[in-house]
Amino acid sequence: MAQGFIQAYRQAPWRIQIQRIGSILLLMVVAALVAGVYLSISAQSSAIGVEIQVLENNRENMQREIANLKNQIGVLTSAVEMEKRAKEMGFEKVTTYDMEYMLVPGYPGRQTAMLAPFSGTEAANRQVSNPGFTTSLWDWLARGVNYLSEQTDEVLP
Amino acid sequence: MKTDFSTRLLFIRILFILAGAAILLQIVHLQTSASASDLRKLGELYSYKRELVYPERGYIYDRYGRLLAGNEQVYEVGVNLSEMRGQNNAQSIASVVSTVLDMDYNEVYGNLTNPKNPEAVYVVLKNYVSLEKGNRLKSIQNEYEKYIAEMGSAKSQSAPPNLRGLELAPHLQRSYPENNLASNILGFYTRNNEAVMGIESKYNDLLEGSPVEVVVSIDPNQIEEIPTIPSGASLILTIDREIQAEMENIIDRAVKSSGSISGTLLVYDPETGEFLAMASNPRMNPNEYWDYLDMKHFNRSVDYPFEPGSVFKVLTMAAALDNGTVQPDTPFVDTGVIEVGGLKIYNWDRSAWGPQTMLGCMQHSLNVCLSWVALQVGADNFYSYLKAFGIGRRTNVDLAGESLWPLAVPGDGNWYESSLATNSFGQGLSTTPVQLVTAVGAIANDGVMMAPHVLLGFVENGKQYNTKPQVVGTPIKKETAQILTGMLTISLEEEASDALVEGYRVAGKTGTAEIAIPGKGYVTNMTNASFIGWGPSDDPKFVVYIWLEEPKTAPWGSVVAAPVFSQVVEKLVVLMDIPPDDVRLGLRAQ
């Protein structure tokens, strides 16, 4: 009985072969997929790596260019060049006898160079937007309550 | 048949298994063998390269932010020899490079065809090629490529002319856009990355920043961003470029007209210790520093102590007034000679000037009178005052190469009784111009002596740090300083000195120092002519010191240096916005 049952439901040999071939093909497809994904990511990574190198080169080039342009500005605005240009434009050097002086209240005089924010000052981090744009609803309510309570305290005997 | 096939299959299987096992064994062997670590290092050599990244050298600006030292792009022109040999274009490269870079054709061709190192794969033809010439080479190279592209493949022709293999590597070099302006202050930075003299040397640590070694992967899969290397700090000097330029023009003219060997001109702010100008003649062009390597003195203001002569009488009189030994009207009868320690001291004109006050002694610059004053003050007090004025020690001004001449005091082997007298009028001792200006600056600043400096501030990591003026001592009282300024103002006015400037009251003193020649002693016709002055007298904003070395037209400071002071002040009052005294006092009263 049992033997008959097994025989009745045993897979045909060609089916088993197809299953095995199918399994192997499935494995191969999975392997190909994994390899494909790996190659794709690896290629992208390499391309980005090369792009980083190119960008770094660009950055270096730009830094050199900026330095060079600053230097060119220095040459074009050098004392000798400026004097030459001023003379060509018809300017003359002023003497003390040509000067007229007047008092300008509040004018502190010519200030020395400030090429960056001073150390110790918080100018760079100073908030420039209206605080109302960054205040939360809770802060606004708390401030309102505080204000009201202060007003109430003031009128109390 | 089936058995044969199975045997073959088995044989192939065994073969594969054995090959796999051999590979595995070799892998294990490589990982565990004695030379495994060496092999790993060898592998890393081809995976990574280590690069020392130098940050860009910091800039130097004047007090108003005008560039004095920056960096410009230049090229290293070289040739990839293997590519050149492949193209067989040595003649083309040599021809173009020698024409554009003004080089000898045969020399270039020889370098390419017979390099000094036969195994070299790259030769440098010329470094520090200007941007203009480098771009010209690039442009010619591109024109060749364009021509080849138009004519078809380069390899199809026998040998089409091209510049393949010619490489231009850009890099930065130090540049001074103002050329020789303030060069004696700036110093210079060589192509061998050496900071020499001046600010460049003194603040080299700040300017050069910190080089960082980075590991760069050659494998594009492992490339990481090179960290941003912050550039060196930029310096802001106390120097005002416009004042410096005017002062250099003035000292150049003065040296030429007087036939002097050299000239030095300092403009100093007595309230802060800042130098607004420090002009020197001769001076170099730091862009072509190799032409000036035989210069004896780079900056006489700091590296050349000399006998200052009569300008030193200002300090002697300051000591005597402060000590209470004399008053401006203290009488003195000048007999024309005084003997101190066996040495007879004479006046500059070897004549007797009769009854004088201290004002007259300063006005006529009488050596006999000032010797007497020093004797009255006493050696101990006199030298104590000189030390308080900083004479005999370095000012520690922030410039490289400051020299010092030690002050001989009683008890030293090289001090004699007569030294007190000779020192009183600035002979027998030496100072640098910076020392003298710093000391006299105390008189112009109500007795308070400031630390002399040329650095106003620096910018590092996006923040500016400014220096603060520092007091280094109070050698004399405020009253003494004001009295002496008044005396020296009147003395100039009564003398009708060439140093006077219309509309401005100024104080000052001339100096004419004889120069000692080894073996001959002091030679009368060789002098250091000088003038030190400050103004406006009621509220000094500047101290000016002029020194002309060995003038030929006249030996006297009153003749050659005093008029220069007048020219200087006429320029200064305009550039520093100092109104004439009547206008200034009128505005102040409003």
C-alpha cells in the first residue's frame, strides 16, 4: 500500500532533472544578479572616486587662480600704478596749503583693515533674522504669560 | 565508453581540486610566510601614495589692507621623455620651448635627447615660468593638436609636428606686487622655501601654516576627499603704503642729492609704538632677490648700530631735566672746551659760545655744555636713564636681524671716565635707528615708552587678531617730556631751522656724528648726518628720524637732514590728516 502510494506520487525523472536544472539556473541568475549589482556599485564608486579626484584638482586650480588674481589686483593697484593712473587722469598731489578741514561729528577717522571678523566677537554668528521667525509657539505663549503676570504684579497694591 | 567518460571526468575533477588546493595553499603561504609583511608593504606602495600638502603661504597687507606680499601662479615646464620618444618630436619641443622661454635651442635639445640621467623618464626644462609664457606654450600645444585633428590621425602621417610629451605643472610662488616698496621690512621668500629677513622670517611660522601629510589612494574605489588644509595666516602691518612710498621717494632723493652711501627714514607713532614707514636706501626688489645677495645691510633701521651723534643729546637733557639737575633756564658759561678723564672735549665748531641756558645748549648743540650736564647728573644716574630708555638692549621689534651694541657702563673694561662726556653727545656708544626712535618716542608720548612693532594684526582660520600697544617703561615724567618738547620746539624756531614746517610747531634735534675708522680714529669729513623730530608739539602724532650715511655735499645734519624732515612732515600732515595747528586748535575748541 505504502509502496503503491509513493509510486503514485513520485516525480517523473525528467521532472527532477528539470528541477535541478532550474535550481542551478536560479542560483546562476542570483549569482549574476549579485555580481551585476556589485559591478554596478563598484563602477559607480570608481566613477565617483575619479570625480572626487577631478574636483580636488579643480579646487587646487581655483585656489591657485584666486591667489593669482589677488596678486594681479595687487599689481594693478600698487602705489606706482595708482599714481601713474591718477596722473593720467589729471589728478595732482595735494599739499597742506590746498587742504580745507571741517569737523564731522561722530566720524572716527580712517580705520585700519578688517579682513575677517575679530576674534572674540560673535559677529559671524550674530542672528540677522527677526526672532519672530524662529520663536516657537510655546516660547511665544510663555513670554506672553510672563508679560501678563508682570503687568498684573505692577498694578497690585 | 561510459567508464572512459567517468574516468576522464574524475581526472578533470581531481585536477581542478588539486589546482584549487594549490591556490589555497599559496594564499595561506603568502599570508603566513616570513616575507608576508614585506609583501603587504609592497602592495600598499602601489595602493596609496603619501603626499605632503603645503598650505598656501599667508599674505602680507599694509594697515589699510593693501597687498604687499602675495602668491602668483607659475609653471614648471618639463617633458615626459617616453611620450616624446614615441612621437619623435624632440626637435619640435626644443624649437618651441627655446623660442618662447628665451632658452638656447641646443641646450634644450641636448637635455631632451641626452638627459643627464639616462634612466630619467621626465626632465625639467625650466621652472618658475610666468603665467603668460606658460599659457603661450599651452596655446601653441593646442594649435598643434587642432592641426593634427584636422589633418587626420597623427600616426597616419610619418611624423607630424606636435608637442606631445611637453608638460606644464602649475604651482605658486611668492610675489611682491609693490616690487621694492617696503622690501627692507618685508624680507623675502626664496624659491628654496626659505624665509629671509624682515617680516617673512620673523613670522614665518604664522605665514607658512602647517604642512599636512595625506594618504591618497590610487584605487579609485577607495578615494577619499583630501582634507582642506587651511592656508597660512595673513599678516596686517602697521605700515601705511602711501606714507611708505612717499618716504622712500624722499629718502631716495636725499641720498642722491647729498651723495650719501645710504639713507634711513623712520616714521613712528609714539602713542602706539607702530611704525608707519621704515624707508631705506639702498633697498632690493624681493621679486629678484638673487640680484641683491651681496647687500651688507638689509635694513639699517634694525641691523646697523652706529654712533648717533648729537641727536642723542635729547636723551641726555631728558635725564638731566627729569633728575632735577638742570632747568631750561639753568645758566652755563661755555668756554669752548672741557676736560673729562684726561680727554679734552670741544664744540662742533671748536669755539666758545659764552653764557648760555640749557635751551641755548640744545639749540647750538654744544658738546661742552652737554658734557657738563652729564657730569652734573652723575654717571650712575646717567646710565640708569639710558637703560630706562632701552639703550644697550634690543627693542625686540618684530623684524628679523635686530643687532645690538652693548652699552659700556662704569665698571666695564671698555668704559672710561671720559666716556660719560662723549656718551652725552652720542659718541662712544652705538644705537640702531629703531632703538633711538623708541627712546625719543617716550619724550613725544608724555614719558611713556611703547614697544616698537610692525605687526598690526593677523588673520588665521577666518578670525582677525589685532595686537595691542604695549608700554615697556616710563623712563621720564610727563612734565619732563613736555618741558623738553617745548625746549626743542623753541630751539628749532629760534634757530630758524630748515626743519620747520609752515603752520605746524614741531620739536627736533640735529645730529652730526663723526665716524671712527679703525687705525685712524674719528675722521672729521666722514659723518653720519641725522635729524630726529616729532610733532605737532602740543600733541605729537609722529616721530621722524632721518639718517644719511656719509653725505658728500655737507657733513652737517642741520644742512642735509633737517630739510628732509621738513619735506617729510609736509607729506605726513596730508597723509595723516593732521590740520595746521591753528585749524586743529580751532576745531578742538568747537
